[in-house]
Amino acid sequence: MASEAYAKYRFYLRQRPIMLAVFSVLAIVFFLGVTVLSRTHQAQRQAIGERWFNRGIADLNGKRFDAAVTDFRAALLYSPDEYSYQLNLAEALIGEGHTGQAFAYLTNLWDREPENGIVNLELARIAAQRGETDNAIRYYHNAVYAVWPSDQEGMRRNARLELIELLLRNHLKAQAQSELIALSENAGPDPVQQQRIGDVFLRAEDYEHALGAYNAALKSDRHNAAALAGAGYAAFELGRYQLAQHYLQSAISANPNDPESAERLKTAQLVLHLDPFRRQIPARERNRIVMEAFVAAGQRLRSCAVPTVKATAPASVPSLGDKWARLKPQITGAGLRRNPDLADTAMDLVFRIERETSTVCGTPTGTDLALLLISRMHEGN
């Protein structure tokens, strides 16, 4: 009996490695089968998700936002953590007007990739829409320096332009000017971009840089009517009326149907014509201009009721009308020839009349506007 048991035990020992090998093979086969099934199932889920995603992209491009939201939500059922699915769902929600839900997705995406340009841009737009200006500026700055999947320079430029628009809407002119200067430094020679930058510089009231941008645009096309008009406007606001006249004449030649440029040209020509202090002007011409300006100031005074005496002033202080009436008999050709200093006295009164009437009655037109601009040119002299 003992020998028989011993023989069975030896048989078992001999068979054990074979059994272990069989079980190992079976386990491996089972594991591989489960892995293949799992991967097949995952691939199927991924393929279904991609089909929904592609449908969503088509609906999003077609501005069918309701359908796109449904498509992207379906895609996320199969790939819940897919970044692009969540991002496009957020954009579809924005298109649908559900910015609150979109904001929740976008903030989650920002936590995962704070350098993503699209995410920062959309967050900036939502913050701007909500009136959260500081947050909008922060996200726009992120977008300007962010990573973009394609056309990186173009997308950064557009993000900065949106930021500038936001700053201008909120009357943050100095910040807008700084952003514009940074934009112009990286714009290159493209005349379309330079003209666009010039237009925004005008709105930001940075006329010096606007003039530079328009000149850059005109290097490629010196007959560009819009750039010529913009350059004329900028030069006009800078008080460079001779240069403004040059640009505005060219602008009207290129586009006769430009009433704004025509009106500025008329005013610039009046300024150049009515300035008695311009260099190398003959005394006779100077006297003629002084008399013309003095008459125009008197007419302006009669049409605009300037308060005669300030409440704090003594009753003996003469009004502008009194001063004009007392000086009028002396402002003749003979009087100005006899007393050359009288021209300065007359023009001082003319300038004061134009400044005070513009405060009371608003910005004038025609000759009075030209005289007001001339007074500003010589203010402090």
C-alpha cells in the first residue's frame, strides 16, 4: 500500500509542472481575450463618439446650435473626458445663448489647459458680456499670448483687437493706446492691417500713431482713398493743416463722394487762409485777415448769447460785446497801418470771443470754427 501511494505521489509531482503550464496558458488566453474584448468595446465606443462629434462639427459650422449641443452631449457619453468634445460643446452652448453652462465647461477646461487660446478667448467674451471688465481683460491678455492650433499670429492679433474694442467701450483710452502700439509693432507691412490699425488709433484719439499707420498703408497703394482720408483726419486733429490739406485733397480726388473729408478740407483751407500769424505774410494781407476775423467774431457774438457779466465780477467790467464795440472803429486798414500792435489786440479779442461762445453755444462751423482752431494753435504764445 505504501509503495502504491508513493507511486501516485511521484506521478502527481511529474504531472504538476504540466498542469501549471496548462493553467498559465489558459489564464493568458483568458486575459488576452478580455483585453481584446475590452479594446474592441472601447474602440466601438470611441468610433460612435467620433461620429457624434463629426455631426456636431457640421451642425456647429452650419449654426444649428441646438442640434450641435445634442450631438456633442451624445459624443461625451462615449468619451466623457475628451477635451475637444467639451470645448466644442461650450462653443455650441454659447451659440445657443446658454453662456452660464458654457462658462462652467470652459473654466474646467481652463484648469486643465490654462494656456489654450480658444478657451481664454471664449472666457474673455463671456466676462465682457457680463460686464466683468477686469476678468475679461485678464483672459484677453492670456489669449494674446496663448497657444493656438493654427494661424497663431492671426488669432493673437484678432484677440488683441477684441481687447482694444473692449477697452475703448469702457473708456480706457490709455490702455487701448498701449495695446494698439504693441499691435502695430507686430503688424508688418500689410496695408489692410495697417489701415485697420490706423482706424482704431483714430478712435483711441492717438492721432500721431494713426498717421504713421496710414502712411504705412499708403506705401503699397498711394491712391487708397480710405487711408488718405484717415491720414487727413489724423493730420487735421494734430493741427498740421497744410499736411491735412494735402491728404484730404488726394482723398477727395480718389473718392469724390466723401462729404466728411470735403468738410475737413474746407476747414483746413480756412485755417490756412485766416491765420494772420503765419510766416512771411505781407502786412497788407495780415491787416485784411484781421479785419475779416474781427467782423466774423462780432457776428458770432451776436448769434450766441454769452453772459455779459460773471456773477463774481464788478459791474464796471465790460462785456465781450462792449469790448468789441469799443475796438471796432479802430479796426480799419488805416488804423492797423498806423498802429501795428492793434492787430494783436484785435485777434486776442477774436480768440476770446470764439472760445467763450464755443463753450456756451457749442462747436461752431465755417469761419468761426477755423478761428477757434487758430486760437488753439497760438494759445500760450
